[in-house]
Amino acid sequence: MANDSKIGVFLCDCGQRIAPLVDLQALKEKLETEPGVAFVGREPYSCLAPGLEGIKKAVREQGLERVVVAGCEARLMLKKFEQQLGETGLEEGQIDMVNLRGHVAAVHDLSPEEMADKAAKLIFAAAAGLQALTPSPKEKVDFNGPVMILGGGIATYSAAQELLRQNIECILAVQTDEYQDELRMLHEHYPGERHYYERMEAIMAEVDGSELVRRITVGELKSLTGRTGNFTVTFISPDDGLPRIYHAGAVIACLDGQMLNQGNNFGHDGKTVICHTEAEEMIWTTGVPSGRIVFWINDYEAGHPEFAYLAARTAWSMARYMREHSPLTKVTILHNHQMAVPLSAGERKLGRELGITWIPYDGALRPTVQAGYITFCDPLLCTEQELAWDKLILSPRRSVGLEVTKVARVLGMEPKDGHFLEQHHAKVRPEMQGRDEAFLAGSARYPCDLHEALRQGRRAAQKTAEIVHKAKAGELYAPRMVCVVDQSLCVGCGLCKEICDCGGIEPVEGPGGNIPRHVDPMVCTGGGTCAAACPYHALTLQNNSTAQREARVAELARRLGPQEAVAFGCAWGGLAAADNAGVKGLKYDPRIYLLRVGCIGQLDPSVMARAFLDGAPGLLLIGCPPEDCHHSYGLDHTWARVNLIKKLLGLCGLDRRRIALAHADLNQPEQYIRAAEGFVRLLAELGPVERDPLTMERLQGLYDTVNNARVRWVLGANLRRPWEEVYPGDQRNAMSFDKSFMDLISEEFVGVRMTQLMRKQSQPMVLGELSRALKEDESKLVDKLREMVSEGIITRIHKGGIAHYSLR
Amino acid sequence: MVSFKINGQAVQAEPGWTVLETARHHGIHIPTLCYHEAVEASGACRLCVVEVKQGDWSKIVISCMYPVAEGIEILTESERVKNVRRWILEMLLAECPGSKDIRELAAQYGVNSTRFTPHHPDEQCILCGLCVRVCKEVVGVNAISTVGRGVHKKIGSPYMEPSEACVACGSCVTVCPTGAMRARIDAVRGEPKVQLAPQAK
């Protein structure tokens, strides 16, 4: 992969914080002796204007194509270097940083020469990683077509209003022909919002009257394909059942949640005991009922205390309307004493004036509904009370609704049963456009009132408008570190789409009938666990590839001493904790060499295997705390990969503990230190790895096995999916799965080693020779040999009655 | 190129560089708290004061934002400068008695006690706003800001509630000059991150 780019290394004194502690002169000389580094510079402060000038001058004069800055935290400073050095033509990905201050100078009690040794190893590793970089061209995102707002939720109108105010064309995909119909049905999703209807109608009329808005009446959403800037949306027409295809540059989904009545629970009968929606319906049709009305905020009893606030607001709003329109109605609101009355001071005053009574009840005793009465326990008097009613109004049951779930699935979300659509996939970039976050609006995200739904619609439209304006100005570029699919390698198995947590991977119709995938760069978060899982290495995280990480770890591993360990730290967990250990000046064992990685899930098992193949005695992976992963399941996925390497290390005759998975919170640098020190102590106990020919041959086998498509497939199939709530550690048939997995690995391990051996030999080999060379039992080999013959990988020739095998 | 003197040493700088940058480039130490290379200088802590002499007048300026000029003379450790720094450190001691870093820094200048009424004994934050600037300029999310005014001013997310904008990157913790952010980040990033209905509290 070496493409002989000129690499420049810039050492930073950081005032007094690096220079006297690390012998930078010795380090400079050491770096200059090796061919991998074309230029070594040294700056008192490389990040300040004078230092940056110095680097820029050197980059221009020396024609440097990659730069390593050995100074401080990449998490903080890399952006500045990228921005400043951008004018010299260096792009994101072509600059790397080594944290000399925080990972070497501030944290070890070593002599300046020893510090320089450690620094050199880390810098060589960074340089090797940059050497393996294949920079991708900057990709401009084309934007074609209007913005499509689909889903039919009420936020459609606020989103459309925002777009037309920003002069952006949009299509409204709705269910009804006239907006007045929607207004009439509004109370089904947002009861008690009557005071808002006039304004709502004004918004609707503004949208309906605009020339920028096209209203289409469509049926069920069938598919959404394409990528940001160029989507194809297909609906099934309700009239003739034929597909209707529309093109859109961006899609906003406005989805309203569903309100159901309480069924037979809480005395609900649909006549005297009703729910909010039914009460609203009644007010619409027959007017405000007279007599004693009791609202019971029963969300605590229904198991959803989080909805009580919203239900109480609705009740208040309806109660107010009733009192204002019917003086004969007496309204009481009965609420759990654990919840505060959700009114402002002005509303409380108004409530008193209108004679609306709020009565708290003790939640420990469940109120009981009887004909004409509701019994509850007074929390102050601790006595049971009765309240008479003519109409009892309960909170509704809220759910996402089947239709909405279907639409969400088409949009690439994975709604969990009974859960609202708001997912918190951790953000990694502020401008990141997770579909659920930026482009989803309405009460299907989470239960909310009309005002909030409309606000969400406006916000989604604003986000979309930002992109549209950027695209129209020709300034919309895809982020540089996103996944790309090599369509020639992709077999369309769909594994990546299944484990992708950002919904960025889409199928495309390919030649020959198979369906390769492509990635929407505006949605991809660059997590990279999909790339690490691809059985065929068809997915690459561009500008941050597995090849780079392999080169980096190999370079480091080759230079490590027998008791030193390679560690990978994720930028959100392990690395951040290590940086903070440096800031705090905590001292720890210097035998740990930390490499930076975006997410621990980016680490392909081949990177782990490469570390051992090139001489690392141990590998430690430090991610985020469990369930805190910024890329959803990076840590879980890595666990499965580490498990694979452990099994293979066992097969190689090495201790399984030479690879370990750890986690550290960024605010707990001590966690990182404990993990690192514990690991190097363990390595010291285990002793060095003998690098004899047999071990080397086996380690090569380990490397080949993790690149074997079949092993990678089974590994990938076992990874946690985004819709799985917790890691299935208590998986069913755990033992038998593990056993089958082990059988598979052992089989492939033997297979790749035999292939390797035959590749080296010019002569066909007999079973005995193979068995002796690999030091494996003949019985282990014979089945795999037979299989490989039948698969056509090797040929079998009989000479003198004995089978001879050779590579085809 | 602009030529001038720092502590009597002749130095050269490009127009647009600041005094602090030029001094550091030439190995002259000026203490700072609110300054970080990753963000724009804001001049909040005033600890980087230096004395600028031009002709027969001189004045105290903050070196992190003062641009270089031809012929000026900078004194980084003059008695006048030290006096101002001692004042600042004395005020900082009262502002955040809980910070070990500030106590050590003050001790270097011979400041071991303060004549001002100390704040809460555990207070560590000097309100330099570095975390706020990092959140805005480096991370780009604006999850934290200064909340309140005057003596009630503090650092946090809006309404001091866990922020949805926070990406939990920990940049604020790494840049914090006194370690005060370590105790605050959990209130900003929120535990746990998942909430079903944000308005139901």
C-alpha cells in the first residue's frame, strides 16, 4: 500500500511541557535516519501563529504531502491544524497528531532519552498510517428536486411554511385533498388545542396558497431510495394500486402518534367514562356537556407517568374551554400528588377565577371508579374521599400506531415495539444529519402537544433549508470520513445495512440482478463498524481505512519491546481518558502505546491480528463505557471480534489474555490507567511471544483466518443489531453457539494454513507432510482437505496410491 | 516583519501576531489561564498582562490579544506587571478557593492569602469561559454557556439541565485550566442520555 508520499513530522516543544522532558534533539535525529520520514521540523509552539507559519513554509518548500504533528491532543487541536494547513493543500485525513505531551511527557517517569524512544515509536506508527492513506477526492453533493414532506402529520404545515418562507420548493404528500379536512380531524391527535386552531388554519392557508408548494394526495409509502440530494420516493396509489414515483432532494417525515381510548380499563365505557379524544369529539358535535365533569389524570396508573404532564395540560385546556363556554359545567381535575400542577402563575389565577379545582390523590392507593363516583385517598388527611361525576374523562393511551411504524421502517428507522420513534443515536458531529433527529417531526417522535409538533416541523425544515441553500450555492460537500462501497466487491448480502446504526446504507439496483449497497455520505457518521464487519472488505471508511490502521499497528508492533503493549483508545472514551490523565499529570506505566481511533468498532479483526503478526506481545482496546458508545454498539461489536481473536490465539498456542477489551469514561482517567497498568503487568507475567517459525506460521494463519469470508460472515451475523436493546449476553444456546463457532474457526484456521503451506511448496504434498509441517493431527486436516478439494481450491492427484495435494 | 523588544531581547514578528504568540515562540514564558491554542483568545483571566513601553509612556495590556507593533518594548516580569498579577491572583484565590492549580500559581507569585471574601470553599471555576469557547469553536455544538449574571454567573447548560446538544466529547474537561469542569460535565451530558418525553419532569 506504500505510495511513497512525502511525510513531514513536526515536533512541538510546547514551551517547557515537552522539550526538557523529552529529548527532542535525539528524537529528531532518530526520525531523520529512517526513510519513512522525509522532513523533521521542530517548533517551540507549533499551534501558534509563528509555529504554523513555520510548518506552512516547510510544507511548501519540501513539498510535503502528509504531516504528523507531535504535540498535544488531537481531539482539540487537529481541527485547527486542518483549517490552517488547508491553504497548503493538505486535507482532512492527511494530517495526524501524536499526543507527546499527554501520552508521553506528562505521564511517565522516564529519562529524556527513553521518552524520545517511546515518542519515536508512536510517530513512526502515525507516519506509517499516513503512508497507507489513499486520499479520496472531495465530493460535491448535487441537489435535485424539491423537498418532500411526507407522513401526513400536522408538522407538515409548519415545515412547509418555513420552507416557503425560505423560498424553497416543496411537495406535501398528504392523505386528504383539502387542508380543512385535516383541521377537522386535528383533535384526534391533539385534543384540547382548540385555542390554537385559528392560527393553525392561518398557517395551512398560507401554505395552501403558495405557488412553491405542491400538494399531492398519495397512498401508502412503499419505498425511499437514493441519497441526500437525490431521493426517489414511491407511493402506492389508493385508486389503482399502482406505484407513483416522485423525486426529491430531501425528505422530511412528519408523523403523528396515535391516541387510543382506555378500552375496558379504568371503567371506560365510551359514554360516561371517556377519554380526551372522545371528550373533544363530544364538544365538537354536541357541545359542552353540563353537570359535574371530572378529569382523572390516570397516566401513573396506566404505567406511563411521563405522559402525565401532557395529559394534565390537555385536561386544563379542555376544562378552561368548558368553563368559558358553559357556566353550568363544574370541572374538577384529579391528579397524582407526585406530579406538580403544570400551570403558570397566571393560569392558576385564571383557574381559580373559572372555578376549576385541582385535587391531588395519594398514588399509593389506586383510585377506584364506581358508577357516578370515584374513590381516592387524600394525601394530607390520609382518608378515603369520594368525588361524584356525571362524566369522567380519562387520559388516552398513546402509541406510535401501525401506519406510522410502517412508514418509519421504510424510512430506515428501526422502531422498537411500543416505543416512540425518538432514538438517541449519539451524535458525533454537530452538523450530522441523523434521519430521526433532524428530519422527523411530530408526536410520533415522542408524545407532545401541537405547539411542540409544529416547532419540530419548523426545526426540521430549517435544518433541511440549510442544506438546500448550501447545495444551491455549490458548497455542499460530503464529509471526508464516511464509508464507501466498492461495488465490484459487494455481493449485496445486506449485513452492513443490518448493523448500520445511522441508516446511511441503501440498496441500489445493480447490473446482473444482485443488489450492491451504497452509502449516503450526509447520513453516515463514519462509525465504521459496518466496514469492519464486511465479509468481503467491500466497505471502506475512506481517509481512515482499515489498511491505514493495519499499517499503523504493524509499524508500532515491529518496534515494540517484549513487554510493551499496543493499545487502541476510542476518541470518546479511552483516548479522552488518556488525554485527561495527561492534563492531570497522573503518572503510569510507560509500556503502553496508545493509538487513536475514532470508535473502537472501527477496528477490523485484521487490525488486531496484524498487531500480533508483526510482533506485539499484547493488544488492549479501550472504548467508551458500555451503553455509552457514540456509534451505538462499537464496544459490543468489538467484544465479538476480540472473542474471535482470543479463540484464535488459543489455537496458535498463545495465551488468550494477550488481547483484552476495556473501557474508560473520559472523566475517569484513573479507569484508563488501571486498565493499562493491569494489562502490562499481565503481559510481564506472560513473558514474550516466541517468534519461532511455527508460531509465525500460526500467526499468519490467524491473520488469514480473520480475513476469511466465512468466518467474517458468522462473526457479522452474531453482532448486535440496532434494534436489539441490550447485548444478548444471555443468548439462548450460548454454549452450542460457542462450540459451533469454535469448530468453524478451527476448521478455517487449518484450511488457511494448509493453503499457505501449499503456496510456498512447489511440489504437491501428502497428508503426512502437511501434518508434520503444521504440527497438527492428521484427523484434523483430512476433512478440511476433502472439502477444499470439492470446493475446487486444491487439487488431489494420486501417485502410487497416495493422495497428493497442491494448490489449484 | 515587525521588530520590537521583549524583556530587552530583540524579536521579529509578522504583523497580526500577538505579543503572547511572539513571546512564546522565543521561549519567553507568560502565565495564562483562559488562553488555549485551539480557540480564539478572549482575554478573560487577565493573567497574561505585560507592560508595553513606547517612548516615555507605558501601559499594562493583555498579551494574548495585544498585536505586535514596530518599536514597542514589552516587559513580561516588571514590578508593575507582577503587582497586577498578584492582584489578579488574590482575587482568583477568593473566587475559587477549591482549586489547587490556582493556589500553586498564586504561591509562585508569593500570594498565599486573600483580602477578599472567599466564595464557596469548594469552588474551582474561575469563569474564564474557555470551556464555552471550545464547545462552540472546536466541537461546534454550543452545549454550555455562562448562566446568570454578576455574582450569580456560572458555567452550565441552559437552565442547568442536561443538554441535548452535548455530544459528551469531554473537550471542556480537557481544556479546563483548574479542573472545575470535571465535576460539572455529568450535569451537562446527563445520565442517562435516553429520555422518553423531555417535557415530563
